[in-house]
Amino acid sequence: MAFQPNVTLTRRALGGAALALAAPAVARAQGRTITVWHDLGDNGIAWFDRLNAEFAKVRPGVTVRSQSFPTDQWFGRVIGAINTGTAPDLIFNNYERVIRIQSQTNKVLDMRAVLEGVEDRSYLSPEDLRVATYRDRMIIIPMQRVQMAFGVRRSWLDRTGETLPDTWDDVKRVAPKFRDNDPDGNGRADTFPFALQAARPRDLIHMLDLLVFGSGLQHTLIDPAGEITITRPEHALVLTEFLRAYSTYRWVPPDTINHGFTEMYQVIEGGRGGMFRVGDWNVRRWDMPNTLGGDFVTGPWPKFFADKPNAVVIGGMRGVGIPENAPDRALSTELARFMLTRPAQQASLETVGSAVRKDLDVSSLSPRGQWFAKADQRLIAYDFPEATHAFYPELEAQFHRRLLAMIGSPPRDLDAAVRTLGREMQETAARLARG
């Protein structure tokens, strides 16, 4: 005889049965800790603390715990943990840094299915999604656009009778005043026009990236077709002026050749550098009285060419990835999706200084924070050549060595030296491409 359902089973009983089935999943969530590893320092810790409170409203009993490591340590810890089966639940960093994790482990989850579970993602542009993809795998869900602007000490401009430089010619006029005219008013010759870095390939080339892309050009060293760009007159001009800033112009501390991010920040926060990179994540700290106290203005990078508009550089996209061997993949997926909700993105904007949603309240930010958050200025995105050319890090390392030599011992004819370097880089790129 065919099975006949019990018609006396009431709606209340059905509801109770559903709750009973759901109870094990809820119980598994209760008391769980989801761990996120990042390198955002105090700002990032503050964001994840806020995120923890917001997530608890929809997932009671789940704790979000973040750990911040210096960038170099973050790489080693994440790679080591993934390879030994002790991975965190989520990893959070710039896209190009997660590329390195994926290239060395091949164990970062494809996040496409995770993102498809987000109902409203209209604020993510095709460019956002492109930059999140590496070799046909979405390795992060975009969370924070990384804006990098040109910053100048406001009080130094006031003391020297200058305004925010718009062109490179403006920079060349302002820089000697910042070096020679005691712009900080302390009576000592201890100031420098620029705070820059040079120690490692990414230190030095990153600074060049900002001037190249910020001036309206594309591709600092190599284009997607494999052609070296510094053989082109406009790229060569930016490069030669960049090298002079480190050497013959005497615009940086003498030991800048050994400076990384930490040393560059010491020059900025120590009040010795007049012009510098300002990331959207820097604003919250540099607004504080014990650092710059808000004594800086921001704008696009200097214009080199009359027919090319200058811009603020989108130097990266921070986002969240999930190791394939994450301890709790299901809850990790839930949290990754939650990080795109309005409360989570609002917390991101207020603590780290950036987000991807466009419906956020910016009124609580300082004027400098609002300038980044509104993003009314022209933006141009960096191209991440390592995503196109697997050999790029080796090419960049050789480029770095050659640039350091030219800074340490400036050639008499810099223009000719740059032309020679361009030919050398083209030969190297061709050789590396052949394998």
C-alpha cells in the first residue's frame, strides 16, 4: 500500500521539525572563531573588531578574530600555514600579494561561486572583477579600492608661498624651497622635498609607478604585448626626472637608497619630507596629533604632458580570499559575503579609509578622508604586469639593480643611459619570455 502522509501533522509540528533539522548547523556555528590574517595594522584590527560586532548580529556566537602581520611576515606565515594544513579561515590583502600566495601554493579558493551568493553587487565594476582574477581564477572578492594620491605638507606650502603642485614644473619650483627655505620653521637645514623609498624592487618601482600612471601614461616598464615602455620618449622623460629626484636634484635624504616602507614613513611622520605618497589608509593615522595632525593636502600626481590629464592612482584592490583548506569553509564563505554588506563596508571606510560600495555615509570622516571617499578626482588603475607576464618579478629585479646603480653613480648623459637601459630590458624580457 502506498504511503499516506499523516494529515494531522500541523504547521507548528512542521516548523518544529525544520528547527530540529537546522539545530545541528546552528550548534556548529555557536562558539566558532573565524580567523582572518591581514597586514593592515591597527586600522585593520579596528575594522575587523567592528566587523565582529556586526557579524554577531546575524551569526550569534561566532567570533571574528583578526591577526595583523608585517607584510613580509604575512607572506611567509600564509604560505607556510596553507602548505602545512594549518591555514586561517580567510586571508585579506592586496590583489598582487594574494597572487603570490596562489602562485606558490595553488590552494586559494576560486571565489566566483562565493561572490555569486551576494545579491547586490552592482557597485563592483568589470575592472574591479578583472583585477581580482588571476589565471582564470577569482582569488579575492574586492573589498577596498586602494587609492594613492600625491600629498604635500600644507604648512610648508603656506610658509613658502606655494600651492599644491599640479605639474612637474611646479614640483621643480617648489622642491628647492622645501629643501633650502626652512619650511618647517625650526631654524635647521633638516628638510627634504620628497620622502621616497628604493631599497627593494617594489620599493623603488612602486614610486615610479605612481609618477608614470599618475601622469596619464600606462605600463611602467613592460606592456601586455611584451614591449619595454621606457624606450618611448614620454616614459623615458618620466624615468629620467624620477632618477634625478633621487640623485642630482638632491630631493631626498642621502640614505634613501636603503629606505623601504618603514623608513619612508619615518621621514614623513618625522616631519622631514614635504611631498609624499598618501594612501587612503594613511589618512586616519596622519590626521592624529602625534603624527601629521592633518597638516597635509592631497591631489592627483603631477602632470608631465599638456595633452594627458593627471590622476590619482588605484594601486591595488584589497580583498578577501579563502584557502582551500580553511578550517571552516562554510562560515568563511558567509563572512566573505557579509563583508560586502553596507554595515561592514561602512566600518571599512571609517577605519581603513576605503571601500567599494557607493551608498556609504562619509560625514564622520575628516576633510582628507572625505576627499578619498568621494573619489571625485580622476582615477587611473595600475596594471599588475605580473598577472600577464610570469617572468615580470625577475625582470623588475634586474631593472631595480640597474636603477640603483644609476642613482648611486649618476651617468653624465642620463638620457643616453636610459636609452641603453631600454634596449637591455627589451633583450632581457625577450630572453625571459622564451624561458
